[in-house]
Amino acid sequence: PALISSLPGSTRLRNTGRLSFMGSPVGTNLGSGSRETAPTGILSTDPFFELSLDMLCIAGTDGYFKRINPAFTRILGYDPKILLSRPFVEFVHPEDVQATIQEIQRLDSGQPTVMFENRYLDSTGQIRWIQWNASAPNADGLIYAVARDITARKRAEDDLRKNAAELENSNRQLKATQEQLIQAEKMESVGRLAAGVAHEVKNPLALLLLGINYLSSGVDPNDPNVAEILDEMTQAITRADRIVRGLVNFSSENQLQLCPIDLRALLGDVLLMMRHELTKHSVRTELKLEKDLPPILADRVRIEQVFVNLITNAIQAMEETGEPRLVIRARQETLQDVSRDQGARSLDHLRDGDPVVVIEIIDNGPGVPAEALPKLFDPFFTTKATGVGTGLGLTVVRRIIDLHRGFIAIRNDPKTGGAVVSLTLKQAQP
């Protein structure tokens, strides 16, 4: 009785000895430490009561079982004397005690219990799910209840939910793989087309440029119109040449010369190489590399090309920024929650538990428009002004990272609004 009285929401009614849950009296004679029992006639032996496979009981509003059938002992594993001598809420799972008390209140107000479910702890401490139907207390303060062990059903429902979740996850992975296969086929087709276009266009461009140079040598230097036209033609051919070179890079062979590379030294060389552009645009650069950063496994020429391209993009994105700032961070991690193996060959796969290095290139420019984020890696898509970008830079970058079996992702920093490019590459194994 003391245990029930101490339950959340329970109080003892003054001078009555009756127990109250949430202000509703549900017990009698608890002050004397004795329990009321049902009249003997009601508790007389009943073959149906004894033989039932379901759990049958008679309980009092004092919070104790008055009578239980053998199914109770069989399912919960307790000796009948224990079940009858302790408050029944003492056998209820702690997380379900409050709901059980509320159901007792409903019963005490005259409403029968229908399909109420709670968890009991059996004699071994295992959870048993029990489903109840019960009548409201009769004139003698007795509650007649029938219960059923639904643990197997609950486990089956849990298994079904888990299987459904796994099936949904597998379906998502299948769709992602299908989309990647389609994208790979598209890239392969574009690559073949790019190689053909580059070959056919490169030679005519070279001839045009030679012709412009020849004409420039014979033009009257005092004629501004002709000089301006020739200059515009030169710029147009130079842009076309950049596009062709981008196509050549995009369609180049997929062979890498992989070796361990010190990322700190590599980034130092890249920043030195781009010092002129960084200084020209007054970009403040910060390197935040984790101490004892392990080397990455990469093709130096290709990965250098990646960083040059990404840093160039960042510089161009910050042209309208008052105090442009470029931060490059790197840390080592262990991959977790990889949805599927990455890479076409088993040696290239990235799996859960693989050691990687994560590099982030962060600018404080205006960021990328939300509608443009999904298209950034598409060939010929660009957010730059007309004539500034070819739309192939990020496509080539992604292709190189894919060849390294790494990840690349671009997002906007919610704090600064600038763009964050994240690269994940394999660590070189010692």
C-alpha cells in the first residue's frame, strides 16, 4: 500500500484510509494495513476461470489482485502468493505506471476498460505486453478483468516496422544507385561528345587566332574601331579555347597516379601558385588544418587542379564582398552511415569505418542560390556572369573526385551565408 501511495499523482484521503489517484478514491481500509477481500461466493472455484488460456483476474479498488487464474502465473512467472500480496502496479513497467493509474481512474468513474495496453515485467525482468478489458467496480468494489499476452504480436509489429524501414532504405539506395548510373551514362556520353567537339574545334580556333594576329600587325594603330574589333575577336577566341580545354579535361582518360600526399604541403603550394589572384582581390586566407593530419591518397596533378578550381571559384564569388575571407579547414574522420559502397572496384570502395580526410573550403561571399544547388555539377551550368565561366569547372572537379572515390558536397553556411565546399578523400594507408 505504501508503494501505491507514493506513486505520482496518488494521495491518501484524510481520515478515510482510502487511496486516491489524481484526486479520485480507488481504495479502502489502507490505513489499517489490511486489504478488503471479495465475498467468498464470488471467489468460488470456477472451471472456466481455472482453464482459461487468457489471464483472468478479480481486483479490488485498493490496488491488489483478489484472485488470479493459472495463466497469470504461467505468463508472468511469479508465485500466486507474490502476485496477490503486492500492489499490481508494482509489476507494471515504470514507464507505463502513470497510464495505468489514469486507466484506474476511468474505471473508478464507471467507464469500462476496452483494449487497454500496458507493459508488465515478469519474474525474469523481461517485458510482457498485456492487453486488458475490464468492468467498472461493482457494488462490492471489485473489478473483473480479462487480459491477453500480446508480446509476440508486439514483437512481430516491431519486426514489421523494422523490415518496412529497411525496405524503404533499400528502395532509396536503389533509386540513388539508378540515378547515379543514369548520371554516369550521361557523363560518359557527354565525354565522348566533348572529345569529338574539342578535336574538331581546336584547330580552326588556332587558325583564327593566327589570322587575327596577322591582321593586327597590319592595322593602322590610330584606327580605334579596327583595334577594338580585333581585341573583341581575340577575347572571343580565347573564351572558346577555354571551353575546348575544359572539354578536353572532362573527356580525359580516367587513369590516376595515386600516391600519398601531404595535404599541408599541397595546399601551401596551391596558395603560393594563386598568390597573385588572392592579392589582387585582397582575399585574406586562413589555413586551419588539424594537427598530425595524415596524408591523402590522390593523384597530385588532378587534386591540385581541384583546389585551384575551387579557390578560383571562391575568389570570383567574393568580388563584391567588402572584406573577402577564404578559410580552408581539414580534419581526419572515420566514415559512418555510408548508405552504400562507393566506387566501382572493391579496392576503391569507401565503407563504414574507413579513415578519411575531410577538407572544407569556405568563403564569405553571397552563397549559392537555393535553386542552383542541385545543378552545380551539371555540364555547362554556371551562376557566373556571361563570359566569365564555362560551366565545366565544377563538372570536372566532381569527375576528378569521383575518380578518387571520394565525396564532394556544396552547401551554404547558415551563419555567414557564404558557400562551403566539402571534400572527403581516402587516407593513405601506412
